[in-house]
Amino acid sequence: MSFTVAIVGRPNVGKSTLFNRLLEQRKAIVDDISGVTRDRQYGVADWNGKTFNVVDTGGFVQGSEDVFEREIAKQVLVALEEANVIVFMVDAATGLTSLDDSMANLLRRSTKPVFLTVNKVDTNERLLDASEFYSLGFEQIFFIAAASGSGTGELLDAVAELIIDDDASAEALEMAALPKFAIIGQPNTGKSSLLNALVGTERTIVSDIAGTTRDTIHTHYNLFQKEFVLIDTAGIRRKAKVHEDLEFYSVIRAIKALDEADVCLLMLDAEKGIAAQDLNIFALAAKKGKGVVVLVNKWDLVNKETNTARDYEAELKKRFAPFSDVPILFISAKEKTRIFKAIEVGLEVYEHRQYKIPTSQLNDIMLKAIQAYHPPVVRGNPIKIKFITQLPTPVPSFAFFCNFPDDIKQPYKNYLENKLRENFKLTGVPVRIFFRKK
């Protein structure tokens, strides 16, 4: 990882607001409720030609009995290990607290540069009040208002001065261009468990409570000499079940992660089977033109007979029709069964999505398929398809040039798609077919 800045502090001091300000986008969820950010959030920021990674962390509460606060504390410590610079945020509106003192004691033992950043300094009175934070004993202190951006320029100047390796900036940009796999599905299907099992560390908090993951979490990953980014998303529920504003934003972020991803790993709960909401998520991924790999998780908990997996797969493909040409794997994230196979298949689907077919080969094969089964006659006129070409789009898309493009119906379109899939490597990828006037 290149030059990294970690934003740490107690709950509700404005860490996520600063994170969004540095990235110039609303990536982290911001709310007045403390404990909104639960996992480490990554983004790439740019200042004066210097590019660096920014890590947003959950609010640090030392010695807490709360299950989430204990896990957040672990995540903060990991972020401190990863970072080159630590931005320690405190709140001028609330003043110095015992939690700030606890965090300061922890940071004084760090050998890394610590920038004490006093947030919510938006009036002269607040600036006077903020002088009490000098007592924490840090050399570098900045007074900012993250919501408006006041004072953040000086903080960014100080960060940029420490970045001397231009290759590190190139590395951060390179990571932004890597293939992206989004782990999607309903709440509590094991998405975060899969991510942690693949990475080998507790990258995200895992609990039996549905809705634990609220932000989309990006993790840089390397497997089989191939680099990519894994995105763990919040579980997508039906609208009727989304009550909290916070959860509503989490679902929006999960849907936005679909836009960012190249391939979606759709996780199902083997015990619960496939539900209408799973089909909605699958349809959404296909509509957005994403590659799809279906992972049936918790397979170790299912009572199995000789043909259980075969019958389960057949039922899933029947429900996914007409887009049933998708890989289906039976895994256990907890037992780490077939999880690396899932990534292998995901990489194959990514390659299928990039697949470009030479025009001569495409016409040789598809014109023979059209000769074998002609389009239906319309108003006494035979439909003649003369030429096929692949369009330069991110999703495999094909233009069929013919004399009556508006009169070709869905059944024949399905036939052409099936022939494309039979002859070319398109498993796991939606196919777009267009008919154009010759």
C-alpha cells in the first residue's frame, strides 16, 4: 500500500466528515449517532499533485463492554499499524474528554507523525476554547471545520510535505484502476466472513446481528499473481424492511458498489434457499451489466444426499432464467471450503466480460446459426440478418444488421443469445443484443 493517512478519534468528532471532505465525495456515512462507522474505510485523495490513501476508522472507546465498540477498537489499532501519518481528531464543541486522553496516551507511544486536528472550530469563541487541546502535548496541531472545509488546506499541506515517493502516488492510482469484485447479497449471508477468510485478517466486523456492515469496504487483494479489489457491501433488504435512515444509506451504498464493480459475488444462505430479494439483487447486477458468480454459503450446515448439489443448482438456474448461464459454487466461508475456487471463477468471469470476438469469427459462426434457424417471416417479408459485429462497450454487446430490426421478437433474440453463449466464452456475463437497420 502507498502513503496512507489514518483518521482516528473518539466517536462523533467528525472523522467521516473529514474523510468525505478529503475524498471530495460522500463515501463514508455521516450521522449524529455515534458508532456509525464500524469498519476501516479506504479512499484515495489528491492534493497538490500528491496522491495518498485515506483510512476512516470507527470511534475509539477503550475498555468498552459493547461488542461493536470492542471490535471497532481492534480495527483502529490495525489502521494505526497501516498508516504513515495519523490524524487524531477531537471536537472543539465538546471540549477535552477522558476518551481523548485515552486516545492521546495510545498515540504518544506511536513512532509515526501525529497531527492533532481540532474539528468544529467555526467561530472565534471556539478557537479560544480549542486552546485547551495544547495540553495533550502534540507538536502539530490544526484547527479546522470539516463540514465547511475551513482549515483543511493547511492539514493537507502538512500531509503532502511528508510524501516524497512519487511511485507511491502512482501505486495508489494503479489500485484505483484494478478489477473490482463486489460481495453482495441479503444481510447475514456471510459476506464479511468470506472477505475475512480470503484476506486472512479481521478486515471487517462479523457478528450474527444483521446489518453489522454499514459502509462498503474496499480491500486490495492478490491471488494467483492477479491483483484486484474486493468490496464487502451492506446487505440489501427489501424497502419495506429498511426502517432506519442509516440503514437506508447503507443499502444505497451497496447499490452504488454494484456500479463500481466489474464482477458481483452473489452470496446466498444455503439453509434459507433463494428468496425474491435474492432474485432482485441478481436482476439488478445483470441490469447493470456486471459479471455474476453465485456462492451458496453455509453449505456445511445442509443435510446432503447424492444429488443434493445438482438439484439445488438446477433449481437456482430455473429461478435465474433467462440469464441462467452463471457459475454456481457451494462454499463455506467459516470452514474456508472452496473460497479460493470462488475467486478463480470470479477472475474467469472478469476475463469473459473483457472478451472481444474477431468480427470474421463472429460472422462465420452466427450466420450459420441463423441459416439453421431463420427468423420468422413478418407481413409476408422474410427477415434477413446479413452482418454481426461486437460493439465497443464494457459489457459484451452485439449488433445484428437486418432489414426489419423492429420486428424481431424476444424468442428469436433468446435463440441468438444462446448460440453466442454456446460458441464463445460468456459464462457469468450478461449479453446485450441490438438489431439495426442494414
